[in-house]
Amino acid sequence: MTFPLTTRIKEWYEKDEVHFAVATKDGKVKIGIAQSCKFVGNDKLILSVPENVRNYVLPELQENPWIALTPGGQGGVLAPYQLKGLAELQGDEIRINLKELYITKPGPEAGMRMDHKSAEEVEQFERDMGWIR
Amino acid sequence: MKNDSLTETLKQSIKEVKHGGNLVHLATCSIDGKPNLVPMRFARMHDEETLVIADMYFCKTKVNIKENSSVAISVCYPKRKEYPYIIYGDGYYAEKGTKGEGKKIWDSWKNWGAKSLPTEVPKKFRPPNPNCRGILFIKVKKVVKSNFDEFGKEIR
């Protein structure tokens, strides 16, 4: 099934920095920040990460590939979507196979999982919510 | 944690945007290592060593906190460059009926939503009913820099 990346989700993630969380297998969490990111194909995301950040999150990524991401800047409010996936460090990039998509807007819909929907269904949800016209 | 200039800086940077603070990102994790990262508006320093975040419709965050206390917070918008900090600590959940320190924290912050309505948030993205369901309180253990040239440098 195609991962439901709408144009709006892509634009907000690619617009600014991206904050991300990684963890050891026993749940010790750590936060990193990517300068920028780029979506590739339907279900991949590449983070551009400075050397200091790469070195900081390397132990966790070598132990456990799960990563969670939210857009930086105003994206956390205006594009309230958390992505989760499996990450791999390749050179100066972190390449992510996207697996899950969640709503993070505070309200009854917080935590709703959306990756089982199509991009068109996600856009219809946004129209129903009044986020877009 | 000492009552010094860093503590004062954290107090200034971690509060609602309309009061001059920042949106923060809160990271939690399941006990078997699946991280979760969500933006939070209602975040404040409760005292020199305790940070509080209001539960306004927590979902996985609450599940994770109940099984694993490891949490982290990154300062995000709008002054990330001015306040380049990531804070680590142990998180605990307080709500009606919680005893001990959690009760005192719950009693201090349970009306936070009504006292600090999110009027600066665009209407269509505001919480529809900003009442605290609980309070996540975090015992701060470590603070690191998040500017790229010093990323991860421990300052406490």
C-alpha cells in the first residue's frame, strides 16, 4: 500500500528543520535535529544531518532503527503529523523507510493513525477538520 | 539542579508562546524502544528541577510514560536559535487521585488550560477544550546544547 504523503505534509516537513527521536532497545530516548529533509518516492525520507548530530545519535541508530519525526518551526502546529519509520545511516544522511503516520493536533483526533488511509482520504480528513478548503 | 542562570534561561524559554516562550517537542518511548515525538504548547518549569507539561489529549505519550520514564524535550518555535537546548529527565504522570509529590503538582497546575487559553494558536488548530487531563512532571537530569556546532554538548 502507498504511504499517504500529501503535498501539504511534504511541504511542511521540507520547509524547515526536522526534530527526531531515537532510542536504545530498552527505551532510553534521545532527540536529534536535521537541518532539512527530502521525500523520495512514496515512502522514503532522507534527512540531512550535520556531523555533530550524526555522531550524537549514532549509538542509538546502530542499536535500534526506529525513529519518530515531527516538523520544526511552525510545522508542529500547522502540519500536526508525526512520522515513524526505520532509519539507516548512509554517509551524511539518515535514510528512513516510512511506516507510520499519526495526528498530533491536541483534540479528540490526537494519536489517530493515518497510514492505512490513502493520500486522498487524508486530504478529505483535513477538509472535514477545516484545516484546508 | 541549581537556581542559576541556566535555570532562569529555561524558565524564560519553556512557557507558552504567547508569554514569550516556545513550542517544544516531547519525546517518550515504549519500554521496547519505539520512540514517540509530539509538539507541546503547555510546558513550564515548575521549580528549579522539575518541568511540567499539560496532558491535553495525550495518547501514546501517556502509555509510554506509564511504562518507561525516559523523556526528552527540544525547544523548537519560535526561538530555537536563541534557546538551543534539549532537556533529558525522568517523567511521571499526575492526575486526580495521585498521591505524594504528584498530588501537589496536580493541584498546582490542574487549571492551567483555563488560565492560559491558547489564543495565539490559529483557531482551527487549537485544542477544542483545553482542560488538563493530567500533568506530566519531569525531573530534569541533563541539559545539552542543540545548536549544530555544539550539538549534544552537555551543559548540566
